[in-house]
Amino acid sequence: MTAAYPALRLRRTRVAPWSRRLVAETVLSPSDLIWPLFIAEGQGVEEPIATLPGVSRWSVDGIAARAREARDLGIPCLALFPNTPEALRSPDGREALNPDNLICRAIRAIKDAAPEIGVLTDVALDPYTEHGHDGLVDEAGYVLNDETMALLVEQALVQAEAGADIIAPSDMMDGRVAAIRAALEAGGHRNVQIMAYAAKYASAFYGPFRDAVGSRGRLKGDKRGYQMDHANAEEALREVALDLAEGADTVIVKPGLPYLDIIRRVKERSEVPVFAYQVSGEYAMIEAAAAAGMGDRDALALETLTAMKRAGCSGMLTYFAPLAARLLGA
Ligand code: PBG
């Protein structure tokens, strides 16, 4: 009598590396990565960010060098965030509209250094306001929607004029995608894309980013009056539907790993390319765990990014972009 054996052995395809490669359902590639960079004033400046180990703010010349690095690593796109000098921050964040601000100078430097690299710019006022909110604030502390939108439209135009390829509104004001699209068309920027931060949650994972752009200490209150409640998923689907109806080309779910269900549900509803932002706090947690000997940085980076892709993402914004591209053997 023969011994009983399992009718099916799912382990068979897992035994050899060649076979695991053949049956892999999700393959992470440098082409999936968008690399967020922080810009500092000055020349030859590199300022490490204490709460974001391994990430620095670079002056514009250093940003140009990162663009060449991205090109050599096969990373298709950079996302830019400024650390606006103190003296240029104001209640209405008007430095956002200056065609010679840090962002615009960095865009031009990237286009000079590596014209084949895409440039994504964030539309929101928080790196430019004294109070650290994404929009104009009234006496009661309310972030004004329509008044803010007028500034965001101008900010988007200034970025497009400087050469931005993707405008990414991260402010969560209602109606801004339609207004920005109309202004881009009228301004002759027909092929400038809009990647809408459609489902952006009021999250405790943004702390290190706020250090990087210098808004942490100044933020009065929180952003729950405009960013989404982390208890909600259906509302995210409404946000995505609205941004698509207003003309968004692609959408972002943010943060990434705690919101894989949102990525999946958006993908089930729509064919739109979805991107996840693996935000500063997600990155910092992995770095802290690795530094404390509680985890393997490289493995954690690749596993979390692959999980986002498996959930349905076309790509991810991640501070691990250069590391991941190297590990993937670019
Ligand atoms: C600005 C903005 C934030 C992030 C991206 N754009 C912070 C915020 O909304 O407070 C966070 C990114 C990160 O944490 O890495 N509106």
C-alpha cells in the first residue's frame, strides 16, 4: 500500500529560485519609482534630516546631481519639496508663486542636467506658510477652500512654466483639480499631467516630512479639517471619482502600507493608474527598526514596495527609491 501524499504540492514551484522567478505575479522595477527630494537654499549644501535617516536636503546643484543619479539608476521621475527660508514664509504663502523660488530653480536645473527625467511638483502652501497649513487660514483657524484654490491655480501655473511635467495637488481643497486643469489648458500646458493626491489621509505618519520642509514646529492644530479621516474608505472612492471627473490623469493614495485596502478598492472601481506615497513616517519606522537591529532594511524596503504594487499600484513615491533601484540591479 502506498503512503498517502498531498494531492497538490504548492511548494513545488517555490523550491528553486528560477521557478519562483517564473511564477512571480508582481515584479518590482526601478521604473515603478518616484524619488522625493528636499531642496535647501544655497550652493554645495547637504543638510541631513535627523528624523529621516539617510535623507538630506540638497541645494539646487545637488538636486541636479540627484537627477543624473536617478537617470543612471533607471528611476523615471523625481518629486520636489522645498525648505523655504524663514524670511520668505508668510501667512498667505506667496513665495509659492515666485517664478524664482527654490522649486522653480530646481526644476530648471534638473531639466538642464537630465532632461529625460520627469519632474513632479507638489501643489499646496504648507512649505511656504508661517502657520504650516496647506491653505489660507481665517481668524477662526478654518482653512479657506475657494480663496486657497485661487492661489493653488497660480502655484501650479508657475511650476508648469518652470518646466514641471506632473502637477500633484496635495492640499485636499475641493474643486482644485478642475480649476488647475482649466488653467493649464488656457496657459498652453496641454500635456502637463495632474497626479491628484485624491485619497490623502490626515496621518500621524507625516512627522519627519514636516521636519524636512520646516513646517512641524509652526503647524497650529492639525489637518483633519481637510485631509481624510483614517476611519473612512468609501469616502476615498468618492474623492477619487471626483478628481477623475475633474480631469486628473492619475491618482495618489497616501500613506501607502496602512492603506493597501484603499489602493485595491480604487483599482477595482477604475482603470486609472494609482500611485502610493510611502510617506516619511513609514520610511522612518523601517530605518529605526533596521538601526535597532530589529529588521533588515533592504528586505523591508523591497517587501513593502512590492506589497503596494501587488495591491494595484502602477508606482510608488518612496524615499527608498535610490536604494530599491540599486537592489533591483539597475
Ligand atoms: C504637503 C505634503 C505632506 C506630505 C506630502 N505633501 C505633508 C502634510 O500634508 O502635512 C507628506 C509626505 C511624507 O510624509 O513623506 N501638503
